[in-house]
Amino acid sequence: MLSNLAITVTVFLPLLGAGVIALIPKRSEEAAKPVALVTSILGFVLSVAILIGYYAGPAGGQGLAYQVNVPWIPAIGANYHVAIDGISMPLFVLSYLLVLLCSIYAYHHIEEPGKPKAFLALMLMLQTGMAGCFIAFDLVLFFVFWELVLVPMYFMIGIWGGPRREYAAIKFFLYTLFGSVFMLVAFLALYFNAPERTFDILALQEAGGAGAFGRQFQILAFLGIGLSFAIKAPMWPFHTWLPDAHTEAPTVGSVLLAGILLKMGTYGFVRIALPILPEGAQFWAPTIAVLSVIAIIYGALCCLAQTDLKRLIAFSSVGHMGFVMLGIASLTPVGINAAIFGMVAHGVITGMLFFVVGSIKERYHTRAIAEIGGGVLQTMPRMGAIFTYVAIASLGLPGLAGFWGEIFALLAAWNPAPALVDAGYLTLFRVLVVLGAFGTVLTAGYFLWMLQRVTMGTAPERWTEHRLPDISPLEWGAWSPLLVLIIVLGFLPFLIFALTTPDVNAILAVFTGGA
Amino acid sequence: MTDVTTIDWFALAPELSLLAGALAVLLVELFLRPERKRLVNPIAGVGVLVSLAFVVALALDGQVRSSFGQMFVVDNYALLFKAFFLSTALFVLFLSYRYFTEIRTYQGEYYFLLLSSFVGMLLMPSARDLVMIFIALEIVSIPGFVMAGLRKFDLRSNEGSLKFFMFGVLSVAVLLFGLSVVYGFTGTTDLVGVREGLAALGEDGREPLLLASLLFVIVGFGFKISAVPFHFWAPDTYEGSPIPVTAFLSVASKAAGFAGLLQVCFVAFEPLADVWAPVLGGVAIATMTLGNFTALQQRNIVRLLAYSSVAQAGYMLVPFALARPGGGDINDAAFAAVLLYLLAYAVTNIGAFACVVAVTRQLPARQIDDYAGLGSTSPGIAVAFTVFLLSLAGVLPIAIGFWAKLYILIPLVVEPTAGSIVLAAAVVVNSLVGLFYYLFVAKRMWMDPATETRDRLRPGLALSFTVGVLAVAVLALGVFPPPFTEPASRSTLTGDTAAAETAQAE
């Protein structure tokens, strides 16, 4: 069917756009901006069309749709197998939305040394890698998209980043690559140990569900795959690349890094590690849960200690992703649904936070909280109000998007999967929930304290004299969809839950059926 | 047995036409005025193209042909290599055109020597006889000694050339001695005959002298492919040679060495694989580790690429360590892995040297620091060079280098043994080490500002074409590798394939 090509077209469209941008002569470099904008509008429209088609089409809003499966590298049995389901869909659409908003934002501001042509071409390349990850159903293909993300982000941080950009870029690159090596080895191990040698995720899922892999093998393979995803997510103690990368990256880089790249790790757990290696997942779930709660508390404590605004937001990501991982570690449908909701919410909210912080930095030329010295509500009333709104969403106020992922993750961990209860981990999980709940209080604490230091109080004279420009129309354009989404998802969480629940249940049949 | 005196002229046509091209170059140059001497480059190009046309015709013909008895065979494997060598020759000609026009020395001689060397390369994959392999190896090497010294005005060129010559002669002597002992034991120089002879010797017949002679042969080839510890000539020679010659030495000449090693190891010495495989495994680890760690400290781009090419030879040696006597499948996989890696490496490395040639026109010092700011002055070359470097690093699945490395890793983990796990770990660790210096150059180009203002590079048409075509090839094959992987896995000389071919030829 021709319509099945839709996701292929959508995924590679940005790459085509990047190619077109590369052909633009250097003297008319500004022309890259409209090209990127048109490409990302097209991509977003297509992704929304795919979403609508998913509901209206034969799939009826559940199971796989738009499936294409053709041989790609016959010699190693790798196929070009792409499809989309309810788990991929929210992240897939979100990635196109964020790239669209970033290309609008690029009209407003690109960090030194400018060069919109190279910057936007890299951004579009990044888009192909990110979106491809969410639709790949072949391990080799997944790996290709996974690594494709690395190069543009490396250059984005390394060229347009802050003062310590080179260090941050290479750290990001090597950390991810280090994990990838283990992932690749684990993928090869899966390939050779499967009853029928294959890289196909669905076939491996079936084999994994039928108990084709031994327990010892599952534990080792899960460790290999999980290590790579844990670095990307990032899970404490593998998070140390993140504050550097986020802090030094240009605004657009930070937004995409927080909005989408981190989700590739947690998505990988849900899509690959859990269903293929259920026993491995059960073995490691308590460890993951403990590390997640450490991440929540540790992230919050680090945030309290930060003097750099952007670094503070970066550490808040560690905590938020901790909730996502806690949901996954519960191995229950509620937990996974909460995790996916948390991923989307974090993408929307933290993406938005990085936009605002980027804009504040652009005006103040500093990220140091002490330098800003408070009173953003006075110098730029609208910016201050928006910042307050998004920060409060991020701390998990009920009625805004940040709430649902966290509360359901905690609820799910209170009643983890039967297999975990049987193994005697119930008390552990309940203790962790209490600690995690304490973490939400800390989160509220550091965000409110940050607001107090940044937005409130009297602005120092040197800033009031400057007459800093408030939010520009372009910024409104880039931000308003996210601002609306924060409140829409807060009031109508079932928009995401309805999409994910059937497929999450299907994937977790392994656990409920097996236990 | 076929009549040794019958000659299949069609099978020999590629070699003969290339030889004719070489002689035409030498003759025509005499009659050209100095400023028009650069015209010999297109003449050489025509010779290569005619030869390539014959190779294509032979491939379409599809028949296994032989001449001089079984000494010279044209089969899938030979044709793959011939097509590969001739394409390399074309790109080396593109690289040479402007370079030699500008240094204005010995143009006729250079192109004659270059084509002569390629004649030897065409002979190499067809040679199925120890004597023939030796002759091919010499035809490849001797013009190389002279070409390396063509920059006579530069002391380093003289030094490099002399080192190359001394090492070359020494290793050839050792090789020849090894071959003569093997002949003594088996009574034949035919590769398949040697295999049968060695197999017939059995366990008891493994005398120390025989095993030592195997190592002598390996040493001979080890020099050609610059494996540690026979690599000392490489960095100095690469640095001193004209850069197109460096590209030629690091790709074509090395590939010829690998072709010979493949034939000798996987066909003739196959029954003794349990002896030479671990040795080559050790050499592989030493080669890649030493190459990579030394490359880390280089500040001269040509020396960096020289050590990088030493390290790459190490990766290519890894599959040799998997060979087993009578191990059909695993030998097949190992053989295909070497072929694929060789092809991928060639495409990438020629591209990288083309970029170096382009930069050296403006900045002859060849320092890595000269590449600072290249990303803003000449983004095209910088993008292509980044692609080549990432492909050489071979860790990202967007360039052909990654798939080549995966092909080497897969046979290692199919049936893991202690040895293969050590090798796999060595490949992985070395790839990460390699990434450091490849990325370092990329970082220089993109993230550091230029030390002084400078103009955009003007590489000229031939060079831009080479860089562009190769960069696109590296990326396109990185996305869709089958055009590379399929011919490589169909063109092995091991196991059943070889047996079938021998039967067919007789």
C-alpha cells in the first residue's frame, strides 16, 4: 500500500531539506531559514496526518500501522522494517512539533557564530535520526538512527555552544558511543541466540515472550542494552554528561536534547529491552527503581546547589527522567503509560523551559542566577510570567502536564508487577515511593526558590536601565503551542493515555501472561 | 592438466592494454613541449579506461579463464580486485594531475611507473602460483621505490624512498626464501597443489623448518601491508612521497599485498591455518594498537594518516586469525570480511588523501593546525573530509567504514572462543581510541577559528570531482551497503567456491 510509505517519507523529508540547505550558496545563507521552516512545517503536517490516519485508518488507534518491511542488508539479515504504534506515536509527533518550533525560533536567534545554513542543516539531520528511532522495528535500523543523532548534536554543541563547548561535546559523544558499543554487542548476541537468526524487533519480542532466551543470557543482554539506554536517558550515575551538554548547548540544541534525545533511551527500554528480555527486566527492575529514586533525590539536591540557571534546568531533567524510569521499573501497564506520559510532558515542559532560559540568557548575556539578581517580572513582565508558569508546570502542579506522569509513576510503583511482588520486592518499592514523593517536595522547593531568586524581587538598576526587550512575536510563535499543550495535557491527560494504553497492554502481556 | 603453452589473450587483455598505456605515456612524453607534458595524464587515463572496459567485458563473459596452465586465472575474485585496482588508478590519476603539473618534475616517468605498478596489481589477484605471486609483488613494489623518491629536492623524500627500498628488498628476500622452502616440501608452486601437498604431510610432517618458512612468507607480505613490526618504513615514506604517491602506497599497494596474502593464506596454506592464524591474530592486535596510539601523538596530517593506515591494516588482519584448516563457513566469512574492509578502506582513504592534496596546495606545511577554520573557508572540502574521517573511525553506521568493521566483528562473535573475544575487544577498544584522533582533526576544522585569514581553497575540477564522488559513495554505501557487501561475499576463494572453480577450470 502506498500510504504505508507515509512514515518513510516523513522521516527522510528533513534529510532532504538538509540536502537542499547544503546547496544554498554561502552569500545567501539567510535563505536556509525559510527552507528549514517549510521542511519542518511539511514534516509536522505529515506527522499529524499520520496520527489522524492511525485513528481513522484500519488500525483504529491500536496496534502497528504503516508497516513497511523490505530486505536492506541481506548479508546480515537486516531489514528496513518501519511501523508506528501507540507507544511511538506521541514521541514521533512531538519530535516534529519541537523541530518546527525550533526552526521558528531560529528566525529569532541563533547563537554565535551564526551560520544558519550549517545550523539548520544539522537540526534537520537530527530530526531524521530522532524520528527514525521511534519507528524502527529492526535492531540494526534502530542502531543506525540512534547513532545518526550523535553527529549533528556533537557539532551543534561543539560549534554553537557556550564557553566549555568542546569539552561538553566530546563528553556527550564519547558517553553515548561507549553505551552504543555495549548495545551493539547485545544486539549481536540477541541475533545469534534467537531461535531463528533475526534482527526484527517483533520476531524477537515473540521469541522473548515464548521464553526462547535463558535467564542468565537475559540478565547479561539486558545489562548491555540497558546500559546504553541508561546513559542516554540518563539514569543516575550515568548522567554526568547531561549537565555539561545541556548547559553548553545552544538553545535549540538544549530543547531537542531535553525534548527528544533523552526519550530515545527510555523509549528503548519500553520498546526493546522489556518485551524481548522480560526475565532480565524482572531481575534488573529493583536496581533500576533504586537508581531512579536516587536520581530524583539527587537531581533535586543538585538543583538546590546550582548557581547557573541553565544547569539548574539540566539537573531538573535528571529528576524528571527518574520518575519516568521509576514508572518503567514497576513493569505494570500503569507505570509504562505514566512513563510515556512523563516523556511527552517532560519534552513539552523542559523544552519550553530551555527556550525561556535561552531567551533570558540572550538578553542578560549571563546565565548566573546571582548576576540576573531577580526582578525578571519587572524587567520583562511577560517573560517572567511565562517562566513562572512553565516552572510551576515542571514542579508537577495538578492541572498542568507535569503532574500526571509523576503521580501515576508513584502509584504504579506502589503496586509493582506481580512477579516483583512474588520476588519479595514490595516493601522496597513502597519505601522507594515514599522517598520519591519526598523528592516531589524537594522539586517544588528548588523551583520555587529559583523563581524567588530570578523572577521576583527588585531588579538591579543595571538591568532596569537597559530596557530589555520583552517576548518578541517570533518567540510567541515558537512558544505558544507548547504553552497551550502544557495546559491541555494537564486537563485532558487521556489524550495521551488513550493512545498508549492498548499497545502498552499488548507489550506487557509478556509479564502478566508469564507470571 | 591443460597445456601450459596455450595463452588466453582475452583473459590477459586488461594487463596488456594497461601496459600499452604505460608505454604510450613514456613515448609520447618525449615529444611534448614542457608546458604540455601534463597531457600524459589523460593518456594514462585512457589506458586505464580501456583496461577497465576489458575487465567489464570479462565480467559479463562470466567464464573462469586461465592462461599459462593454472598460473594465471580470471575468476570473480580476480575481476573484483582488478576493477577495484583500476578504479583506484583513475582516482590516483585525478589526484596527480594538478599536483604534478605544479611541481613540474618527471611527469612522463611518474605516470609510466604508476601504470607499471598497476600492471603488477592486475596480475596479483589472478596469480595462482607462488612464482607468479612473487613476480606480481615485485612489479608492484619496484616502481613504488622510485615514485616515493620523486620529490628529489626534499631530503625527507630521499630518506623515505631509501628506507622503503631497503625494507622492501630485505622482506622480499625473506619471502623468496620462505617460498623456496615451501616448494621443497611440496614439490609444486601451484597454490592448490601446495595446499594438497601440505595436507598430505599430515601432523607428523610439520617440521619446524616448514613452519618457519610460513612465517617468512607472512613477513614478506607483512612489509607490503605495513603490519607491525614491519611498518617502520611507512610513516617516513608516506611523509616524504608526493601525496598522490602516498595515497597510492597506502591504498593500492597495500591492497595488492592483502590480495597476495589472501591467496597464499586461504588457498595454499589453508591446511596449516591453525599455525599461522594465531600469529596473524597477534600481529593484528599489535598493528592496530601501535598504529592507533602512535597516531594519537601526530601533529602532521600525513603522518597521522600514515599511522591510521597502519592501524587499519591491523583491523584487516583480524579475520585472518579466524581461519581454520577445513573450516569452510568461517573461512568464507573471514575472507569476505577482509575483502569488504579493503574496499571500504580504499574508497575512504583515497578520499581523505584527496582532501589533503587540496589543502596542501595552499598550505604546504601539512600540519593539523592548518586545518583550523577550514569549515568556514571551504565547507565543501571540510564536510567531505569529516565524512572520510568518520568512516575511517568506523564507529557510526552512517558511513561504509562502520559496516566493514561490523563484518569483521560478526565472525568473531558467531562462535566465540577466548581468542576471538580478545580480538573483538581489541577491535572495539581500538576503534574508540581511533575516534579520538579522527575527531580531533574534525574538531580543528569546525570548532577552532583559523589562525590567519585565508582564501577559499581552489582544488580544481579533477580533485573536486574525486572528493565529491568518493564522499557521496561513502555515505550512500553507508546507508545501503549491499552493492559492496554482496560482491565481496560472492568472491571468496575459500572452501567450496574454490574447489568448484578448480573443477570448472579443469
